[in-house]
Amino acid sequence: MKVRTRFAPSPTGHVHIGNMRAAIYNWLFARHHGGEFLLRVEDTDRERSTPEAIRTLLAAMEWLGLDFDGEALYQSTRQAAHVAAAETLLAKGHAYKEDKGGTGQGECIVFKMPGTDVSFEDGIKGTLSKAADDMQDFVIVRSNGTPVFHLANVLDDIEQRVTHVIRGDDHVENTYRHIALYQALGADVPQFAHLPMIVNAQGKPYSKRDGDAFVGDFREKGFLPEALFNYLALLGWSPGDDREVMAREEMVAAFDLARCQSSPAQVDLRKLTWMNGEYMLKLPVEEFESICFGALDQAGIGAEPEYARRVFALVRERVKTVADVVPMVACFFTEDFGFDEKAVAKKLQKEGVAGILGQVGELLRVLPAFDAADIDQALHRFVEQSGLGFGAVMPPMRIAVSGQQSGPDLAPILAVLGRERVLARIDRAVERFLV
RNA sequence: GACCCCUUCGUCUAGUGGCCUAGGACUCCAGGUUUUCAUCCUGGCAACACGGGUUCGAAACCCGUAGGGGUCGCCA
């Protein structure tokens, strides 16, 4: 039988990172088995399920490369079928009508649990079971005639012929009810697998206040989709060997639910950042450049392409996230770059620095060719002849021309900046910080 | 509170009874390369929650304890 998994989010305008990880696991599982990965939009909450929210959802999936098979099924189009199924359940004695809780709102349809213990083989957690006494009947159609999640979810999974339901741990309790529903409906019960939750740096469940709870947040922070995908895939799953940075096909080939963790995983932004850096490094040069141009553009910084490419080459190996780009290259495009105040205080505002900068400036002024090799040579000679040591010369120079104490090699920075700007910046730094 | 689930370095994990003096990765620290910063290289710190069993042998199996999590809606 062909494997079919699904991602069934309710569009709320944000895509929660935990949900997205569930989507990734469903996708990986389906692709591994040569099956289908389906999308079902559970848009029954008309208030929140706006076209805009649905667009956000689709965009997040596309960004992460989660392509789904066939057409997306919109749950809102299935209401009549859901209610009809509830009527059948009613007719067969699997459900009854009641004014539950005596609310006076009228009668709703309640599903009658079979009164037997339920157990199932979870793809990740093993055998799970629940005693009949611990399960209660539940509402499947509200008194206003609308179907409840449990009914709709199960019916749609049947409709989409889903074979494997891979979802968050928070659905374990629902599964017992859902299985009873499948059986009453006379449908095959799919395989279930429950993914452990992912928690924040404090070890607590993610909430909106954590900030980094949504896919969009990661995108804004400059993470690459492939890196996020890889990181999330490894949060709760491992291929069983020491591989970590893996190509997507590699993950597809190695994916196995049995190798998934059954305990919660904590997100570690530092490791994600490291992994993102690995992916940045792997990017083809043109792609890296285009990302840089995009970042510059967004920051409202204009750039002459050829010059910009020389700058990008300088920062290529040190950029960990897309968000690193602008702060790191800004000083190449504007005179209005910021100074790292700590660095200024510690390395620039020191006895004798004004004199050193003056001497280096003079040296550079008379340098015949202003290219990286010659500048480097001149700098070295100066350090040697003055007996000052590199630490006394390079850091102040770097801060004077770039505002930062770290960055690409100094000589190339100066070369790319050009003689005029370098000299002007040295003067300005002396005037501003050392007089 | 009831029911269910989980527990290996700070974090993500390997480990399916002897290969474990518990391996890898991130972070951190030290040294080296770069006579600056970063990169890179080498090394280091660091864990089987606890207590009982079972076994010739337990990180692995069983039972308890503690801690954490989930669920208990006419939400999804």
C-alpha cells in the first residue's frame, strides 16, 4: 500500500515551529517511502483562517521546500460530509443526542465510546493503551450544527486515505478517541506516531512570548531554509551515525520513525547558527552574492554591483546568518557606519594611537599602488621598523576605518575601500576620538 | 487531582545486555596557524536522575522514588 502522510495545520497567520517540524517529519517519511505528502488546511475557524493566513502558511511551506502532492484539501468545504457521517453514526447507535451540560443551547451529537480498552502501536513511542474507564464520550457535532475537530479530522484523513498520521505528542490522548471513531465508521485505522514536543531554551513549551516560535521569525533572523530544515529534522531524529550536516536526499534516504526520540528536545540557537554558517559556506558564489544584494536592498543601501561583489567576497567565510551581512559590510557602502563603542574605548582611545594612525596614514598616502598585497607589505614593514607590534597597529586601524574590531583581513579592507576613503576615515577617527 | 508519557555531557544525540575507561556535534576553555579579529588545526572540561532488583555481566531489562511533560472543552 502506498504511504500517504499529511500536514493538517489550521492557518492562524503564523506557522509554529513545532508544527513545521511535524510537517518536515511527515514529508521526510513520505518521500523516504516513495509515498505522498498531502496538505489539508483546517480552516474551520473562519475568524482566523483568512486568505492572508493561508498565504502565510503556503509561503512557509514553500520556503522550506515542503512540496505537497495533489491539491490541498480545505476542511471548510467538507462540512456537509462531516455532518452526514455524524447522522450515520447516530443511526447506527454509535452516537446520541444530548444537551450536554444542560446549557440550554440545544442538543449536540455525542460520540459513544465503545466501552472497551483501546491500545495501539505508536511508531515512535511503542505500545500505548488506555482503560475504558478513563475515556469519556465526546461531542462530534455542536448544537449549532458544526462538526468538531475530532470528527472532521478523522473523516478527512479517511477521505485523503492517509496511512500514517505523524503529529505532536499533544495528540496522544485524542488518538484513543480517533481510533474508536475509525472503527465505528468502519474505516481502516492508520498508523500513528507521536513526535515529542520541542521546547525553548528554558526547557518550557514554546509560547508566543518566546519570540522565536514561528517560522517567519527564523527567516527574519537570517537563517537559510535548508539549514533550518536540517536542524529541525535532527531535533528528535538522528540517522544513527555521526552525520549532521546532511543533504536533503541524504535525510530522505536515512529517515526512519523508529530512530526518532520519544523525549522532548530543546532548541539551541547556537547550534542552529553554526549549522547555518555551514550552509552559507556551501552556497554557490552567485547565490551568496544574490542573498547579499537582497539584504543590502532591504536595508536601503545602494550598491554598485562590481564593487559590491568584491566586498561580499571579503565577508564570505565569516558570515553565519544572512542577518550578519549588512552590519558586516555597511562600512563599505556608507560613511555613516556605526562604531563599536567598547572597541573604541579599549583599542582606539589609547596613548600614542593618534601618532600611529598618523604615521600609517602617511605611509598609505605615498604608497605607489594601493592594492592588498602592497598595503599588507607596507603595514608589515611599518610594524617591524617601528617595533610596535601588530596589536598596537592593526586593531586601531581596523576600528578607525570600519568601526569594528573584527572583520576581514585589514589589507584587503583598505584596498577595497580605496586610498581616499581610508585616509579620510583615519583623519576623522583621530578628530572624533583622539583629540 | 485523575489518566498517560518522558529522563545519557549545559544543549542535540550515539548506544537495542559484554565492543562503554560511555562515542560524535554545538557551546565553552587551552595551545597552534593567521605576527590583528574571525576561519582553520590540535587538545581539554563535561553525562547514564536516584534507589532497589534480574544477570557471570547493566546506560541498556523489571520494580519503586524523584523531577519534567501531555491530556482531562459544544478549541484545534
